[in-house]
Amino acid sequence: MEPYATPKEAKVGRNRPKIEHVAEHPEHRRTQRERQAQKEAVAAERRAIKKSARRELKQLLLSELDETQA
């Protein structure tokens, strides 16, 4: 995963959370509220991935700084 990807680059890769644009069963149409809930859930999951990547990079940076100072 590239934590500092630009908007034109791929965000998180092939396995990133995706929004389903079509219902699983054609006879079951999703309501607008269901679609909106899914979009918000996917957005929250992507935010969590980015947040954990930033946290991991920060810990890595701090550990490297401690090694160079020691």
C-alpha cells in the first residue's frame, strides 16, 4: 500500500474496499438509504486503512530517529 499516493494513482490496490453499484440479486432493488449506508461504510473503512498506515509510518520514523540518536 502506498500511503502517500496522489489522487491520480491507485489508492490502495486491488483488494481495497469497493462500492457495489449493482444489487446482488436483480429482483432485490436497494433503497437510497441502503446505498448511502454502504458508501459511508466503505469510506469509513478506507479512512481506517489510511489512518493505520500513517500511524505505522510515524512509529517507524520515531524508531529510526531513536536508533540514530543512540
